[in-house]
Amino acid sequence: MLIALVGALGYALGAALQQYEAVAEGASLKLVKRPRWWVGGVIAFTGACLHAVALSMAPLVAVQPISVATLVFAVPLAAFMFGRRPYRAEILGSIAVAVGLLWLMLLVPAHHVTPRLSDGAALGFIGVIGAIVLVAQLLANRMHGPGRALLLAVGAGAVTASVSTFVRVVGGGLEGDWGRLLHWFTLAVPVLLVCAVVLLQHSYAVGYFGIAYAGVQVVDPITSVLAGAILLGEPLPTSPSTAVPALLAGALTIAGTITLGRLAPDHSRPKPVDATPAPRPLSATSDRT
């Protein structure tokens, strides 16, 4: 849990750095010329590696909620990058999302089971993730502002969840046998990771970091938990006593996400100022001349 927390904090800092550069340059190849974007990428990648280590030691339902807590830190970090104090709505919205999602994840019973995934199920899972990304991308192309950022974040979060799922299968299924790394699941991790990074940059470039980061943090753990339950045999809450708390937690998460979505976008570059000087009123002396 400590490893997952340190990794999540690193991921939050890296995300804030990369979002600043994505707003400045757009989600294009120009980003590779920005040193700060690379620094953010290295920090985020280190955090992701620590997250992978944690996933190899504990189930998805125990590790994934830890990353949600970093939303409270990521949003103020992004505000600091743009030289401003975080808005009150940003703080309240990020806390609501983090608390609601953590509450929802804590309702999932912890159960240690060795992850096993067949090739057919893995390919089907990738197909479902691809369909989610395609639909989200098509809808995002027709929207602007926070709606576009959220839809792009949905696709990025789904792909990120697939990375977590495969890391859990590969790392948790080793059991001391390093020969199990020689499987196409291992190769799928970096490919999916690159796809997630590209989608994340497109989401960040819209300018609404709060809604983009929150969208990823909501979609990633929920998709991971569902994948863990459906594909890996990890349990879900089935007791009637958890239904009402789950609804309340979901409502709190949705309310926080809506709050973040109503914020104005960040811009790293000031708006251009009209260089044409305004005409000066004529004085009484000039009128007489």
C-alpha cells in the first residue's frame, strides 16, 4: 500500500507537468522537444512502475483505490504550474471525487487469488477496451470544452485500466517463475501504455486538467475492478447492506466530477494583446487648429 501511494503521488506530479506542456503545445510531436514534458513523463513512468510493483503484490481491488487519493494533490499541483491558487470548486470537486470513489472501492471485498487469464479472454478484453476508446473518440470529436476532455479521459482511463489488468496478471502470476514473463501479455503492457499516454495528452491538451484527471481516476479503477471480477475471479460486493452506501458513494463521485467540469480551462500562454494603439481624444487646442 505504501509503494502504491508513493507511485500514485509521482504519477500525479508527472501528470501536472505534462498537462502544462500539452496545453502550451497541443497533443502533437512538438511535445518531445519540451524538456518539462520529458521530466513529467519520467516522473509519471516511475510512479507507474511503483504501481506495477504494488499490483504484483496485491489484488486490483486493494491497490487501485490508492491512486484515487492523489486527485486531491494533482489538482492543486496543476494550478501551481499555471501560477495561480487552486479554485475552491477545484478543491471541493477533487475531494468529492476522491472520497466518493475511495468509499466505493472500499466496499469491494479484498480477496487474494492468483490471477489467471486465457488468451481468448484477453483478446476479448482488448476488443472491448478498443470499442470504448473508439466510441469515446468519435463522440469527443463532436464536442468542445469539458465534455471533450471528459470523453477523451474515458478512453484514456479504459486503456490505463487494461494496462493495470495485464500487469496484475503478469506480475501476480509469476509465483517465482520468471519464465512466465515470456508471454504476449508482457509485450501487450508497453503497447497499451503508449496508447494510454497518447490519449492522456489529447485529454490534457483541452485545458481542463481537473475533469481530465478525475475522469481517468474514475474510469481506471472501476474498469480495473470489473476486469478483476469478471476475468480474474476477484469478488465484488453482493451484500444488500452495501447497495445503499455504493449508491451514495457513486452520487458523491458524480457530483464532484460535474463540479470539476464546470471550471474554466487553464491556458499557459496569455491572450494576445492588440498592438494597435487606441486613438487619443482630440484636445481643445487641436480642435481649434
